[in-house]
Amino acid sequence: MIPLRDNQVRKSVPVVTWSLLFLNLVIFLWDRHGHVFGPSIVFADLDMRPREVAEVFQGGIDKFPIVTVFTSMFLHGGLMHLLGNGIFLYVFGPSVEETIGSLRYALYYLAWGVAAAAAQIYVDPHSAVPTLGASGAIGGVLGAYFLLFPGNKIELFVPLLAFLSVEVSAWVLLGIWFLWQIFVPQEGVANWAHVGGFLAGMVTVLIMGGRMAVLPPRDAEYHIT
């Protein structure tokens, strides 16, 4: 199932979301010297390795692994990895950005990425396997959306259903996505980073006072079609 769009009508341009999409694409191509299907070359040493980050907090002398917590958010393992993350950010990011404001959204996005990395490190602190991708931070976007717009309709493209599209409520889609990360872990995927990011997004909304505290001042600006 591939999300295509939500039914939220917005009045502002999601500058941060579009900037993140563009930045991820540029870094992806730069990393491969412009070859879409090539291997990581330029930024191969900027992946996050949980064991190295954990060693920093155990008194390690080299502090550089802390930097990789941030750099790894903008790296991707392949074209499908980039496209998958980009689609979810494109569908769910604009509504969250407009609701909480672009500046806060940008800062929270980074914070959600850090929370995602922390969750992955906590679960598997001895792993030397490189961890990279925007999906942890995007998990935060999904968690925030889950609490802010649970009743929104999400149009999905389902190739197995003769390439038809269907609509489901956001809470159903995102709830399934979250549970899938926990109960159907995929080899080679940092599922706990996804979980950590999603929970961080939810906690952010709760810290801001919850859905009713965030949405009322802007209710008049939203129209559901």
C-alpha cells in the first residue's frame, strides 16, 4: 500500500517539507556521484553505528559518532529507500508543518530523528551495522499526524488490487504501520528507530498540550473535502 495524499486542505506552502525532500535527493545523488543506482561513495563514513555511539557515552575518546546521529538522517541505502521515505514525508509532512509552524517543525524533525536513533541504540547497543535513513525522523512526523489528524482520509494506491486506490482513516493506516514495526520486524530494517520516532512525535503533541490545544486556534483555516 502506497499513500498518495491526504484530504487536508492547506493554505501555506510546506517550505520545510519540500526542502527536506530536495535535500535528501541532492545528498543521495551527491553521495553516488550522480548515479541513481550506484553505491554510497562520498558519505559512506557518515552512517551511524550504534556500537560506536554507545561507546561515546561509555567514556570513548572519539566523539565523532555523535555527529553521525544527525548525518545519517539524510543518507539512504538505495533508490527505493529514498522513494519510500520521500512518499511518506510528502503525504504526511505538510499538514504537520502547517499546524505546528515551519520553524518548530524543522527543529522537531531533527529531535525526532535523534529520538529514533536513541531507541535503536538502546535496543541494540552492540550493533556495528550501519544505520541510515530519514525514516526515524519521518516516524516522528507520522506520530504527530496520528494524534493531530486521526480522522483524515488517506488515499492509498494498492497494486495488488488491480492498481486501484482506496481511502482509509489515518489512524487505521498509521496504527497498522506502528504495530507492524513492533510485531513484524524486517531483517535489515531499523524497526525500533521507527518506533522511537513515532512515539517521539506523539509525545511532542502531548507536550504541546494535546490535539485540542494545538488545533483550535487554526480550526477556521481547515476544510475537509
